[in-house]
Amino acid sequence: MKTRYQKNRRHQRERTHGEQRNKDKPALMSCRGGYIRETEPRAGLQRAFSVLDRLLLTHPVWLQLSLNQDSALYILLREPIGTFLVRKCSSSQRKVLCLRVTADRSASSVKECFICEEDSNLALERAMFSCILRPLKCPLEKALTAFHNQDGSTQLLTQNMLRLKGNGAMERLGVRTGVPDIREVERVKQKLILMQRTHSPIDKVLLLLQVCKFVHKAMGTLHEDVSWDDFLPALSYVIVECNRPQLLIEVEYMMELLEPSWLGGEGGYYLTSVYASLCLIQSLEQDPPFSGCLTPQVQDALKEWSSRRTLEAQKQKETQQSQVGTLILHAINFTDTVQPYHTVRLVANFLSKESQLIASSLWLCRIHSSCMSLWQQNLLHFVIASSLIPQIEHSGKVERKTSF
Amino acid sequence: MAAAGAAGSGGRTYSFKVVLLGEGCVGKTSLVLRYCENKFNDKHITTLQASFLTKKLNITGKRVNLAIWDTAGQERFHALGPIYYRDSNGGILVYDITDEDSFQKVKNWVKELRKMLGNEICLCIVGNKIDLDKDRHVSVEEAESYAESVGAKHYHTSAKLNKGIEELFLDLCKRMMETAQAEERAKGNGASQSASSRRGVQIVDDEPQATPAGGCCSSG
């Protein structure tokens, strides 16, 4: 984060018109209810000033990392409601947002909360995804679909879903608990449709978690006979009822493109469960049934996937490569049908159309040289963040707004 | 992730994946629920974290994040095991001391895990339901000698009485940390240790569900 701020100082000098605008502003940035509002009209400016821009441009004012709690309180009690500053907690080394919330002059009129920097990573990641994956979504999906048409898994899944649907599905899948009713299944279906529309693996996985929550809920409360062992059958039942074999493509998309730390978390767990369900459904209707849910091919593919992604995580750590870098390289290596030049062209096209020229040249530079300095990576982060986060915020895609 | 197991070497944060295996009714879910939330047979599920549970620990000044993966216990789902246990740092294999058959199933799992994941994975064999000792069908000697023969540790627990569970997980964590440290040493001391640790911490801390006070800023 720090480096981004440093970079930003340079950027700030370049954008003098921004400084002029800020001259007649109060000393500290003001926000109401913790939510920083856009008050000035965007029209007439060549480049719209977003919340993020404003924060970045004014950060020397509100970013007071050296302040302690008492000094922060002292300063804020002299400022109007809604004024904030950011300091660093010396014991936990985390940044703290201090905000004047009420008019009285007691200590309780200033509210403090820790800033979750993870959130900024999330925002950055989303920005990255929209930059790289949006143009790549279609070719990737096509490649995956073609692959699964070829290996027969799509046909098998489609066929088994149709056969299982309706009567007997519960029994054949070993469901012993409550399951979502028709209306709830319809809601799950809608979630799956939404999932197919988004390009971001994070958004996809969040939708998947919502689906799993429906299933959990419908399974009913836990008692002696119902345990969480029953989750997989219930989930499989819902997947069959939804009858969307495309889910296979979605699952693989997530498995390939989610950041490794996500794969080890809750999202990864439920993604794994959906994958297991799909394997189970494919294995049913076979003769004999249940004899080894995983074909040797599936086992090999899993092994290959797992070792590849683990290696990638290690490499990322060792080379301190940014997630952006890994993701581009990953996208390039992802499938043979998406040739490197194709990726480069797509990314370049996208960026020159929608963003500044500087960004696209940086992207190309990143793609061509695998050893970009940390400084360049940070600059890259900054360029992406400043050009894309406002767009995302503006379109309301980022739910939590902590763009520090 | 095996890689995440040793993550954050400089920042001293370990992230471990632990897989929970065992037959349907041996009480593995109760065991882990007791450990993570100190509940037994609670009827109230408020979060999704039901078959996936996390626990944060501090062991001799080192932070440890545990992600515990529950698996489907029905025999018919046995073949799906590899999907769940890949990249695990630890495995907890639970049997019911009153059920000889469930102990046999544990033996099958041990064989499979050793074959697929080698000796890297720390195994715990757990005899649950010791509150029903009068109905015991698996002898202590047999279970312990078997565990020793396969390089696993044996524990006796009761999820109902909350016995032996803390010890089990603490012990497992220590063993996984030793394994991770040995792995790090074997890899040689990376030149960019200090710099990579910064990123390592970042990566580890990235898991959103591991942040208990996640709402602090979104509301502020």
C-alpha cells in the first residue's frame, strides 16, 4: 500500500489541475457516515474524479500514520462531523480510520476502526479481473466447452442429469435430509445463470456460496440422524434439479483462475464440493453404479491441476510476482487455443480502447519481460487501480467501499 | 494448499489444511464443531461454515490458521476422497470405539492417504465416543499399536464430554509446524526471505472468512 501512495505523489504532480481543485477544500477530507460522497458534477472534466481519485489526491492531508490515538482525537475534535483521518496503530501495525461522528466534545464522538487492507486487495483483484478476464472470458469458455465436448464429459453430465431428474433422484443420490423445494431450486437456478454471466471468478464463487447456503438451510436443523455428511447428496440433488450442465465449465473456470489462497478457504471448499457433486452425477447411471466415482482420467487431471496451482503459488511467493503478472501468464498458459499473441492483442486492444495508452504499453512490457521490477509492478498496480476501480465503483460492482 | 502450509515464513503465520475422514456416524462433525465453536449438537446454524471450519491459534508466538475440511462419510462417496484431501497438511481419521467396522475404514483411509500423499501429511487416528467405554469394541492396545505402525498418532476423544479434543488439535498443529519448518530448511534458506515474507503474510491474511471483525470498515 505504501508504495502505491509514494507513486501517487508523483502522479499527483502530473495532475496539477487536480491540485488546484483541491486548494479551496477544507484541510481534512470530509465524509458523512463513513461513506465518502461524490458532490461535484462530473461533467465538463476530461477525466471524471472518483472517490478513489479524491482520496489519492488528498492523501497527504488525511494520511497521518505517525499520529497516536490522543493526537488524532485532539485534531478531530476541532473539525466538523464527518472529518476523518487515517493513522497507524503502533501495537498492531494496522491502519486505523478515525472519524468524527457526533458533535459533542467527548472522546466518544470520534469513532475508530481498523482498515481491512484485505479489502483493497479484493478491489484490486476485481479490477484486474475486469481488465484481463473480461476480454478473455469468451475464448476461455469456448475452449473449455470444446474440450469437454471432446472428452465426452458434457454429454455424460447432460444425459445423467436428465435421467436422474424427478422421481427417484433423492434415493439414487442418497439424500436423507430435507432438500430445497421447487421455488428454492428456481432461485438456485437464477444464481447459476448470474454466475455464468460474470467474468470474475471471485463473484462466481460468492454466488456459489449462496447456492450452498440454500442447500444447507433446506437440509434442516442438525440432529442425531442428520449430519453434515449429508451435504454432498443434497447439493447433488439441487444440481440435478437445476439441470445446468454448463456448471462444469463454470467450476473449471473458477478452479483455474481463483487466486490460490481462495482455493484453500471456504470458497475453495464449496467449489470442491460442487466439483465432487458433478463427478458423482457423471458416475451414476453407469454400469455398475458407484464403482469408482473418479475415472483415471479425472484423477490424473485433478493431480495435474493441483500440482500446477500449488507450484504457481510457490513461484508467486518466491519471485514476489504480483498477482497481476501471474494472472496474465496464467491466462496465456491456460489453454492452447488462446495463443500468447492472442492474449497480448486482446489485452492491448482492451486497454487502448478503454484506458490510457500508458497502461497498455505497460501491459505489453509486463508480458514480454518476466522480470519486472517491484517498482514497475507497483506502478502497474496503481495504473490499473486508478483507471479501473472508479469505473467499478461507479457501476456499483464493489460492494464494500474501502478503497484505501 | 501444500504451498500455503509453509506460507509466511518470516511473518510466522502458518496456514494448514486439515482433512477430516471417517465413516458417517462416528461423530467427526461433532468433534470438529466442538473444537471450533465449543458446541455440541447445536441446532442453530447461522453461518455457512458448517462442513468447512476455521480456527486461529497462537502456538509459541506463531500464528496458525487451520482450515478444516469435512468430507462425506457415506461409503458410496469414498471414491470422491481425493478431491477433498489433495494438498492437505494434516489428516484426522475418526472411528467410533464401539464400532469395529469404523476402525477398519480408518485403516483403509490410512493406506490410501499414505499412497497418495506420502509421508508429508501428519496423520491422527482418533477413537471417538470414549464416554461409551463400556461398549468398547476396539481395544486400546490394538488401535495404538496400529497407529504407531503407520507413523500416525492415536488419540481418545469424546465430543460429548469435550475430552481430548484440544490436545488432539494442538498436537497436530505442532507436528504440522515441524513438518513445514523441515520443508523450509530442506528447500534451503531462500535469498529473498525478508522480502518474500512480506508478500507471504499478505497472501495468508487474504482469506476473507478468516477475519472475525470483517465488518468493522464496511459499516464505518
